[in-house]
Amino acid sequence: MQPGKVLIDLVYPRRCPICREIVLPKGTYICEGCTQKVTLVKQPSCMKCGKPLAIMEQEYCYDCVRHSHHYKRGFAVYVYDDVMRQSLGDFKFRGKREYADFFAKEIVTRYGEEILAIKPDYLVPVPLHPAKLMARGYNQAEILARKIGEALKIPVIPNLLKRNRNTAPQKTLDDKERLKNLSRAFSFGGSDTFQKGNRKNIKIMLVDDIYTTGSTIEACTNVLNRQGITDVYFVTVSIGRGY
Ligand SMILES: [Zn+2]
Ligand SMILES: [Zn+2]
């Protein structure tokens, strides 16, 4: 961190990731009123992707019933609604990288034990395309991964996956095209880190800010699977509903 940045942090108090006002008392991350505005993912939730479900009798969400996902399991803290859309938008596109403190703390509080029980060897952020990284100045998923890793003492490998090119706008594509489009967008960047024969017992937990259709996480998982890394999990701040 640059010395100037430290000073700025001291002079400018922390802002609430939801209402953008100054958070009081000092040392807290979100103002009390705003804890009511966010929607936590609760039980019942999908046993595969973690999306909240409408009824207890269901084991898997509509999406996980229809498509096979190659990751083992996923965790997410908040339901992706308008409140989260704005907050994650600030975090990603409007320079509010400090929100990572709040989001990482929430992930660790909710799922720290479960993550530690899985014993991932490494946390791996979903990468940004270098041009986007340059424009934005940071990869929000990497900041999250580093903070979670610090708290849970799990090493982070930021470059295990690489993003190759800017993909066509995903919104205009159907599920199949989306995955095809994305599968070309990621590649393995860990050939130097891991010898080929050594990859079988490695457990990876992917980290991202949001899981919606799951196609990004699936594409990353497929890249790792092809490299012989078969134990892939994910954790995200936010997730769509499973119904
Ligand atoms: Zn607030
Ligand atoms: Zn699911």
C-alpha cells in the first residue's frame, strides 16, 4: 500500500457498502440499519451450487438438476438482488475496493468452518482480462481471495487461471453458447507451479464476487479438470435464487 493511501484511510472513515454513508461506530463495516437490507442465503439451499431454494424437500436447484456442473460444491453469502447489484457494482466498477473487507469478513463468518473442513490447498480468484484489469486497476475477486486467505491461512494463487480475451457480451447468448464462449476465455497459468503428475490431490477453491448462471465458475472448473485438478469448489459473495 502506498503511504498516501494509508493517510487517506485514516482521514476518510469507512463507508457502508450498502448505503454509502459513513459507518459508525468505528471498526464496524456496515451500518446497523443496512444489515436489514441485505438478504442472506438461508436453508434450504441447493446442495450443489448453494442457491437458496423455495422448499425444504428440494435438494438441488432447477439449474443444477438440468445441467451437470463439474465443481464439487459452492457457497455464497447473499442473494443477488437490487441491493447487492448496487453494492457489488460499487465494489467492481466504482473503485470501492475497500468493500472487500466487509465481503471477505462475511464469507469467513458464514463459511469459514465449512471451507476449512474441505481443506482447500489454494484459493484461486476468477481472473480478469488484462485489459480490464488495467482499466479497473484491481481484480475484485483477487482482493477477496487474499483477504479470505489471510483470515483462514490458505495460500492464494492469483495466476493459476488466465483470462485470454474479452468475451462477447454474455447476455445475448443462451446457456450453451455462453459456456462455449467462456470455455475459450480461460486457460491454465499454473504449469510452472504444478508439475503434471502432482495435480491429482490438489484442492482448489475458486473465489468470485457473484454466481448467476454458473457458467464462469463452470468454465474455470473445466480448465482445471483438464489439467488433472478435479477437486474444485467455489465461494462467492452473492448468488442468484434457485427458483
Ligand atoms: Zn448503511
Ligand atoms: Zn444449484
